[in-house]
Amino acid sequence: MEVAQKVRRNISLLRKCLGYTLYSPQIPLEAIQNVVYFEKLPSFETVYNFFREYTISAGFWTFVNDYGIFQFWNKEYIQCLSEEIKAKVGSELVLEVAAGDAMLSYWLRQHGINAKATDSGEWYERRNGVERRARLKPRAEVEIIDAVSAIRKYIPKMVIASWLPLEGKVDIAIFNEKIPIIVLIGEEDGATGSAEFWDRYWEKVGCKKEYGTCDRWNIARTDFFSNTELWHHSYTAFYTLKG
């Protein structure tokens, strides 16, 4: 009941600020419980149907902001990503940086990946040059250490990161460490990371970029339905150091 009351309270405040009612602002608690991935992974179909029903509601952004959700991890995506990772690095350490709630590493471990989550612990968002505290908290095991220090401590063959902070330069710092394989998950070119990085910075440090095969299962907070089609904004990109 506490979650439902919080959602209703935030929606009520939003409606007062806007001065009008947006379409279907309420999201049933049961629908939210079906797609959050903190205790079990939902199926892709479950998340897909949730998006079709609720992404146009005022309650959707209240929900994802309150829960700190950027990417909707689901069974099919995690299974596919785990297989891709195993094919590239086997049982070697996969270091997650800027891990946020650390659930990506958690679910990768459940699928046989030797994944370790790390985060600086700052958990902030930067919008238009202004920093604000993000609504994030770790929900699984995470080591509090900045990305570069973590890379130098563990010397991994693969680094993975999901939805790096917008306008930050964590991406530049990571790529300067010359990791053999870096995996970035999230919306590209203006929604995550730095403008400098999206100016093809990976090529400047000797990496080639290719997309993985799992994005058919990829669903993020910025995706939306147009008519009957789901428009994807998040991608899974593998950056491999040449030579």
C-alpha cells in the first residue's frame, strides 16, 4: 500500500502543477509489480504489454523516476546478453561500472557470468549543467569505487555500463583505460554520456563498434508506442580494442 499511496500522491501533485489531467494517470500496483525486476525477471512480453498500456500515462514517468529505472531488464534480454558475454570472455571477470542499483550484474551472475558491480556512490543526474541527486540506491551487492579506480584494481577483460550519466565524462575515462572489450547499454548521442564521446571518441582510442544481437529484447524508459509499433531508443553496443 505504501508504494501505491506514494504513486497516487505524486500524480496528484503533478496534476495540480499542470492544471489538467493527462490520459490514465494511474498505474495499478499489480502492473508495476509485474515489470519491476528487483526480485524476479519479468518476461519481455510482460514488459512490452506494460509499455503498450501505460507509457502514455502521467504515472509512467512518476513510476520510473521513483524506482530509479532506466532499463527494463527482462528474461530474454539477460539470457541473450549472458550468452554473448560468455562467447567473448567465457568465465573471466566482467566489471560493471556506474552500476547504480547493481541489478544488471546481479542478474548476469544468476546466468553464469562472473560479474562484479561497482559505483562511485555519487548517484547524481546532470541536466542542463545542473546536478541533482538521483533517485537511485543499490539493490544488490556493489563496491563503492569510481570507474577508473575499479578498472585499475581488477584489470578486467570486459567492462560493462548501462545508462552512463548524461553530460558526465565517465565514458571518456573508461575508454582511455584501453579495455579489450567495453559494452555500453542505453540511449545514444545526447541521452547518455558526453558529447565528446559521441563524436566517435572510441575510434580515437582504437576501438571498433558493433551492435549485439539482443536488442530485439531491449526496452528502456524512453521507448514508446506509435500506433502499434514500439520505438526503441536503447542499444547494446560492443566496443572492441583493435589489435
